[in-house]
Amino acid sequence: MELRKIIEDFFRLDSLQTLVHDAGQLLGCPLMVVDDAFQVLASYQPPGFRDPVFCGALKQGQITYENMSVISQDASLTQGSSITLPLADTPYPRRFSSLVSSGIRMGYLICVDWQNTLIQVPPQQMHLLESILAKQLLSESSRNSILSSTTQEILVRLLEGRFPSESVFRLQISSSYLAGYHPHRLALIDLTQYHSQGFGQDALKNELQYTFYASHPFFYQNQVLFFLTQDHDLAQLQPLAQRFSLPLVVSSPLEGLYSLPKVYQPARQVMEYLLPRCTGGFVVEAEQLYLALLVEQLRPSSHFISSAIQELALHDQHNHTQYCLTLYTYLLCHHSLQQTCARLFLHRNTALYRIRKIREEFGIPLDDPEQTLYLLLSAALVLLKNGQDEIFWSGIVLAT
């Protein structure tokens, strides 16, 4: 088969599978095209070829972890060059090359050199073949409605994990303001209790657009999400929350727009955690609640609490003392008596008395480094069980 046949099919049929079949016959080898998420999109398997790795990828619809590792870790491949490597569990080496169109990597071409003939293919011919496959892959991505018409739709798709790869996402935003937009954080506002104060005017939206210019707010699952850049004054968040009596959570820093789901999910969990515990408006950075959420995840494991800590908790319950809180704070402060007193507003002698009693009367090994983490977690779970989870909130600023 001549290359001309592939070019004719490219213009005539608009089918990646057809082009891959043509390419396989032209090169005389098995091959497959995978997207940037390593999903198999099209393949060619010549008669008589049997290979467990190749057939396994077709059956699973995805290449092996080993192949993924090769692709993702090889610097020359990610920069656009091709590489040929042997693989475990197969006698046939693979040629890996990137499929790049309009400067965007759409996927990869994997050729199986089962008859040692790929070295005879002229580089110019291989490059042209890769270009045709890349453009076809781009065409099918567009035809399959991966592209969205508005930036809000793009962001919603991103939050819902509907992009197969960062490359496809970058393609989506290439013609929008998002292409050159580099926000620092995401902010979430819960609208469950929100009532507009403008009688027909969206006062909150106007306030966001005026106070936080270019924050691009959008609605998603009963929340207003908007971006914060390095130029925004975060001190303005508190008066905003106070004016509208709004719960507001600020995410951890964004590594790029594609990392939006990564920071959104924890921020949403923080919001869901705080809503039943706080009334009115508040402003909090999500990272300040990560400890509380981590401890909350350990709640089902309370049966692993140290027996000595359980005895200490019973003493607190019956005698209205705070030995568990003192122990937790003392361990958290790396055995610093000064920091413990400052956190709990205790006199030095009171703190010394409690710590001595914890060590001597309850037999808790405060000086054993191998027990420190276990004791700290046990004390934290006891405090959580007793409804004292507010101690895990670090530096929360309430707007009301």
C-alpha cells in the first residue's frame, strides 16, 4: 500500500480506525493509537500476529501500566521524539511516538516491530503518517462533542471529570480567556441560605464583579464558584461574607486550571463539614480544616483507641476535668510546656500537675517516641467523640 492511499482516505472517510488499518498495512506491523489518557482508540492486528501484551491492551481498552510508565517518564518522547524499547512479557519491541496537532499532544502511536522492519521506513514518511493520524484524532475529538461552547460549560465539564486528558482540556480553552488565565485559588460560596438584597438585582453577582474583578464567578451545584488571583485582596472576603451572611471557603492553591477538581473536592468537603456547625457567614481557608476532616475519617476506628486514653477520658467525664485535651495539646506542641500553656490559657503549675498525673497515675508513656503518634491520635478521637472537634480548627475567621 502506498502513502497516497492513506492521504485519500483521510480526506474521503474521516475515520481514525480506517487510517490506522491503512497505516498498519503500509508499515507491515501491528499498531495502535491511544489518547493522552492511554485509552486505546484504534488498532491494527495483521493475520498471524499473536502477542499477549498487545491483545491484553485491546481487551482492556487501555495499555499496560508499564507502557504508561514508559510514555510518561521518557523526556524525549514527551518533547515529540520517538523511542523504540523492549518490553517485559513480549519478544517484540515497541516504537512509541507522540501524535501532536496544532501544538497539542493528542495521544500516541505505538508500533510493534514484530519483523524488525520499522528501521527501513524513511523518517519523513513516518513523520507524515504521524501528522495525519494526529489531525484525524483532533478531528474526531471535536466531532464527538468534546469541545464546549461556553467557558462555564468547560469548567463544569472539568469539575465533573469529563476531560480524558489535559491536552484535550487545553484544546478546549485555546480560543477563550481561560487560555491565558492563571488564578491562584478557587472560592466557594454556598447559596442554601442566600437571599438577594437587591429586589430583582443580583447584588452578590454585582459585588463579586466589582470587588473581585476578573474572578469569573459561575454557578455549580447550588454554589457560586469564583477565582482569586494574586492581585485580589483576600481581606475583602470577610466583609463580603458578613454583608450577605454567606459561608465562604477558599481552596488550597491551584497548580493550574486543570487542577481545579483537585482543589475543589476538598474545599467542598470543608463546606459540607462546616455548614451544620456554623451559623451565618464565615470565611475559612480549606487547609485550616484538613486536620478536622482527617480525624473525622478516623471516627469509625475509635475501637483502636489506647486503653489508657480511654481510662483518662472516663476520668474527664466523671470529674469534669480536661486531661485528654491537655495530653493532646502537649503532644501536639512537641512536649513544649510553654506552648501548651499558651494554647490552653493555663498556669504553668496547673499544666505541670496535669502532665505529671497523666504520666504517673495513668501510666501513659509520654516520653516514648514510638507511642507518640498513637497517643496523639487516640486523644484526638476521644475529643472528637466528646464533641470537641472545634480544637482541630486552626485560625478560622468567622465573618459574623
